[in-house]
Amino acid sequence: MSHQDVLQTRFPAAGLKFSRFRDNDRVVVPAGMLVEVLTCLKHEGGFDMLVDITAVDYLEYADAADRFAVIYCLLNTVTGERVIVKTFVNDPEPTLPSMYPLWKSADWTEREVYDMFGIRFAGHPDLRRILMPHEFTSYPLRKDYPLKGRGERHNFPVITRAES
């Protein structure tokens, strides 16, 4: 049974939307069903590896109903199958449950999404900046962040390489 069949059987009324693009199966999941669907994909679908988590900011997209999409890329290491799971969150406090309990690799990838987009992951054991300085107060991959920044670069200490 395919993972699509498993999900359709297990969640018939969840409103899951399936598609396929470049040999990757995709499923759009309501945020309230995310934990259940990802748990099912891991334990019943064999998707034992979380390859990546990323996000997209749909600000000012004409037909976008939601501000942010969060995308989970999963791999079944036995069969080589991949599935892309997408869900949506909105301002003012975009928050999703952490997938760290399912896949430990979510630790760093959730921190990256938080650091760049400001999307929080409830239950994450150490949700703090990973790429930007701790003093940085914005989220640079949001569409409303100015290309040249807000002048904050001048407030950070300069790190120089020690001469030998």
C-alpha cells in the first residue's frame, strides 16, 4: 500500500491534498493534523529520515491565503521514496509543533526556520538563533525585511581572524 493510500485511509476527512512533481509526492496538510500525519508517515509509511525543513513567505502573492508555508522533506531510506509535506501558518505568532520528538534532525532545521522566518516550533528543546547573532531582532528571509537591512549590521561586533 502506498503512503498516499495509507494517509487517505487513516485520515479520510482531513482534507489532505496530494500532487506529484518531478518524481516527488507532495501532500498539503492542515496545521492541526501535522503531528498525526507525520507520525503516520514515519511509523506506517517507513519515512525514517527527515531530510530538511524549510519555509516560504507568501506575502503579497495574489492568490495566497496564508502567509507562510512550512515544508518537510521526508525520505524512506529502504525504498528511496520521498514525500514533501507542506502546511501553512500565519502572523502574528506563526507556530507549529516541533518534530524533534519524531526526528532528532529537526533540532537544527527548525532552528534555521525560526532564525530566518520567525516561525516558532512549540516543544522544541532549544529554540534559539543558529545563523544570526543573538542580538538580531528581525527575520531576514521574510518578504517585508528590507534588502539592505535596518542598519543593525553596524551594531554587531566585528570578528577578525587572529594573525599567526
